[in-house]
Amino acid sequence: DLFRASQLPAETLHQITELCGAKRVGYFGATQFYIALKLIAAAQSGLPVRIESIKCELPLPRFMMSKNDGEIRFGNPTELHGTKVQIPYLTTEKNSFKRMDDEDKQQETQSPTMSPLASPPSSPPHYQRVSLSHGYSKLRSSAEQMHPAPYEARQPLVQPEGSSSGGPGTKPLRHQASLIRSFSVERELQDNSSYPDEPWRITEEQREYYVNQFRSLQPDPSSFISGSVAKNFFTKSKLSIPELSYIWELSDADCDGALTLPEFCAAFHLIVARKNGYPLPEGLPPTLQPEYLQAAFPKPKWDCQLFDSYSESLPANQQPRDLNRMEKTSVKDMADLPVPTQDVTSDDKQALKSTINEALSKDVSEDPATSKDSNSLKARPRSRSYSSTSIEEAMKRGEDPPTPPPRPQKTHSRASSLDLNKVFQPSVPATKSGLLPPPPALPPRPCPSQSEQVSEAELLPQLSRAPSQAAESSPAKKDVPYSQPPSKPIRRKFRPENQATENQEPSTAASGPASAATMKPHPTVQKQSSKQKKAIQTAIRKNKEANAVLARLNSELQQQLKEVHQERIALENQLEQLRPVTVL
Amino acid sequence: MAVCIAVIAKENYPLYIRSTPTENELRFHYMVHTSLDVVDEKISAMGKALVDQRELYLGLLYPTEDYKVYGYVTNSKVKFVMVVDSSNTALRDNEIRSMFRKLHNSYTDVMCNPFYNPGDRIQSSGSVSLSRAFDNMVTSMMIQVC
């Protein structure tokens, strides 16, 4: 019935069934079904029905169901078994957006009825999760109205095989992009949509953000973050220690006590997911495996180099690559009007490059906003308005933020700008080892001064005054920061924030007065009285955070003290033991 | 195979102790505790010899009528004690050694976790385990019924 609904001629269907080996098997197993659907899609798009056509990227087959076009997505045949569904999602999304067809197309994947009933149970949760995202819910609501209940039941992205991972991952990404295009307002929704069905897949924006944070901790992207550094960093996420420990267990695959970039991204992603309420998985999801992450995202770079290298690596065509390629192509599809890439790699590559450029520019501009948003997810309750305003600011400003805005919650203050981060970052690695030693007395000092600066800066929104304020605060801040570089990094670590934008307002100590001066007028212009309140709030938050940090510092120091004592005792014992020996 | 496995810290307090759910769990705890004396004795037996020369695997600490107790100590003076059912005569020394090696490996994995403070109990806390891998490994060792 399903196949008949695809409205293909009967002979084609026969051909398809033959090809997918159903005859051989005697029934439609999951694999066969997937293949069959793929072939249907190919046939519908006019391709000859061949096994090879499966390898291409195909649009989703269209099944004329009772009420709408059911677009069924399924994984690429190469990754049928337990991997991801990508392009289908994306193409679907894209198609829906581009063609501006009825909202039906924006529907989630509908696993065919044949899919094991494992999916229906998981679909409700997925469905719910998806509806988390506003953007998605919008689509959904319209879609829901159109679709009868059975479709909804079949919705979930989780493929029949229960391959919960994968698929939706890229979908969120594309969805984001498309959302941006079509709905300018849905900045925040982007992040929500980045989590809908596939929480374990890292989107581009997220990835970039993670990499940035990695860089802030460890300038060399190819080396490790040591355990203590990572611990401090992740502790800022305010998750409980057992959970953090568990996340570490999951993400440190080689158990070496240090995190490489992929491991770090995985851990970060898990933390973010956890903060948003997703239960931690039992095992590391396939999309977060370091190998996958490494292959999927080769050396991250901030310019087109990334994508160039990416397209170069395309021929390498490993499975993960395929995935990403598909992602890219879907991006490309999104970029241009969706002529479903019925072609093969060559086209993809070229399209990729063009898309990449587009996506890049898009990404870069979106990056601050989206990363802010993604970060805002972390502190949704608090920073909602914050992030939105900051995002708007970012958009208005149209500059590329120096680094992805840190999470909104931890912001201590405008004063704790990224600039300060930049100031300390060079000193951070150097002082990492001596992280604890910096006198705890120092942190309190800057806090009040900074908060003063912050409040000062914030309370004087006027342009004329702001620059002068900024000028004043920046030198002051410069002094303060340099006096206690080590402690700053601790606090600033997780700073993600929309505050980044605001931070740049008051002072850009690190980036130098010149640029600071230029930046100051920009932000100050946009600073409104509403910022004042936020300034106060941030100051409060910052102080609380500083308190927490100090407490932690204290406990760590005490522990160190204990250990040192023990060592001393041991050494003394050894000494005593050796003494009689030497006497002899 | 093992009836009880215990990890004891340098200061001789237990970091982790787990026994198969039979009655008299306390009995195992007591046995482990008394075995600590034997362990200390073996450690100090080196005397003037350097610590490096001491083997990590201590071997059979002492047999009781029902059980045999094996010991293993790490370089940081963390002791692993394993109580094995005596009826399991098939257990050879090498097997015990390999079990201890596995224990040691998963213990170091737990150590590598920066969120684990040395000296903390290795435990499961609520839904999230502080050392799920460690737990699983221990469980696998204990459930292996020959």
C-alpha cells in the first residue's frame, strides 16, 4: 500500500522490490524496506531505478497519503544499519521551505509503518523533544493539523532500528539555517531546534563554539586539555560532580586523564545536553565518538580553509565523511533552490564549495547569535531575554565577535568581557599549573572594582560618556586584570555570554584601545537603560560566581595541603629509613 | 568467582567494598580488615629493599576454611583485596593475577577522572554513577561463576 501510494507505475515498483531483494527474502526486512524507499525516491525524481541510484542523494520519496505528502526519510543505504538519517531530513526541510509548499513538508520523518514498533514509543519522546523548539513547534502545529494521528505516531526521527543517534542531527542544522532564512525572528529558536530530535549530534555552530572554548583553554587545538583544567572548566557548568564525573567517563575514551579536541567537544556537548534536561546516555552515542567527531570535523578553522580541506577530504569518502558531505550538500541545497542533488560527488563538491562559502558567511554572522543562543540554552531561564537582546545587538552590530559568546549564565559582568578573556588566555596556559597558587585574596579585589566599573559603564549609556567611561575603565581594568591573571581565567572560563557583546561595550582592554574605542561607540549606542538592570544583575551573578569559585579554590587548596602533608610525612619516613642504612 | 572485592586506600580505609549478596556481608568486611594486617606485613617485609622491587601482587594472604584472601597493592599504597570461595579450587594463580590487573586498570581509569578526588569513595551516587565502568568491571568479576 505504501508503495502504491508512491504513485509509481507498477512495473517500477516491481523493479524496485526486485532490486532491494525483497523477493529473495520473501518479505520486507528493514534493510530492504529502506532500499525500496530509496529506490522509490529515485524513481520519483526521475532517476532510473538502479542500485547505484541509491548512493546518490535523493529527495525524499513522496507518498500521496490520504491527507498530505508524506515524506519519508530514511538513512542512506550506506548507513542504513544504525547510522544516521540526514539528507532526507534536510532535503525535506529544505524542500518545504524553498517551495513554500504546504507545511506538510515540514513534518518530521515518518518512519514507515513497517518500522518496528520500537519507533512509536520513542517517537512520542522525540516528538515532545522536538516540540521544544519553537520553530519546530510552529511547523509542527501546522503540520499536525494537517496530518492525521497515525502520521504523528510515526513521526520520530528515531529510525526503526532504534538508531536514535544520527539523522536529526544534521536536520537541526539545516533547519536552523532554513529557519533563519525564512523566519528572521527565530534566533532563539535556532538553538532549540538544534536539540529537537537528535541531542547527541553536534551542530556546526555548536562545534565552532566548543572549539573556541577549547582554544581558550588550550591554544593548540591538536593537543590535550589536562584533567584539572577541564575539571575547572566543566565545573562552571554547575552540574553536579557525579554527573560531571560520568560525563568525563563517557567522553574520555582513551582514559588518559586529558581531553583531546573531539573528546572535549563530546564532553561539552553532553554537558550542554544535560543542562537542557536530556538524561545522560548509558554509553557514548555514536555521533559523539571521538573518531567520528574527528572525521566529521577535521581541523576546525575559521575560514574557508576548513571547507576547502573538507571538500578535499571528500574523496576520502569514509562513512562519516559521507555524512558530512551530505550535510554540506544539504546546506548547499538549502542555499540554492533545492534541486535535489540527484547527482554524484562531483556536483556535490562544487556545490559544497559554493555552499560552504555561503554557509560560512552565514555561519559567521549567525555564529555569535546562534552560539549565544545555544549558550542561552544553558541558562535559559535567566538569560532568555539577555541572549535575545544581545543577539539583536550582535546582529545590529554586524561585527564578528572575537569569539563565540560564552554562555549567558555565568556572566559575571560586562566587565568580564571577552577582552579580559583574551588578556588572560595567553597567561592562562602558562599559569595553568600554578592555577591554584594565585593568592585567593586577589579575586575579591577585582570583583568590586570590576563591578564598579561595570555598573559605572552600564549606568552611563550615553554615547558621549560611555567612551570616556570605557576609556577610564579599560585602563583600570587592564591594571586589575594583569594583577591577577590566574584567577580571572577561572572565573571567566565558562563565560560564554551574550555578555560578550555587552562586554565589548564597556571596554575592550585586550583588543587595545584603538579597536576598543571603535567598538565602544558601537555598543554604547545600543546600550539602553534596560542594560542597567542587567548590569546590576550580572554584577550580582558575578559576585555569586566569584564566591563559588573562591569556595572551590579553598577546598582545592586544602586538599593540596593535605596531600603535601602526606608527601612530607612519607618523605620523612623514607629519610629515616635511609638513615640507618647510611649509618651502616 | 570472587566473593568479595575491596579497594582500600593508603590510610587503610575502604574506598570500595563489594560482596556478593549473601548473608553475613559483615563477615567479609571483617576478613578484609584483618587481611590488611597481613598486607602491611608483606609490604614492610621488604625492609631495606627499594619499593620498586616489591611486586604488586601479594598472593594468597591467608586461607580460611571457607575462603582464600588474595592481596595486591599499588605503588601508591592502595590495596586491592579479593576474597575467593575456597571451593573454587580451579582458580589458578594466574587468573587471580589477571583479575587484579583488571582491577588495577579500571582503578586507574577512575583516577584519571579529574572529578574524582583521590581518597573519595568510589561509589554510585543516585542515577549517575561516579564510576560506572569500575562497578561494571567488578560486577563482571564477581558474577563470573565458574
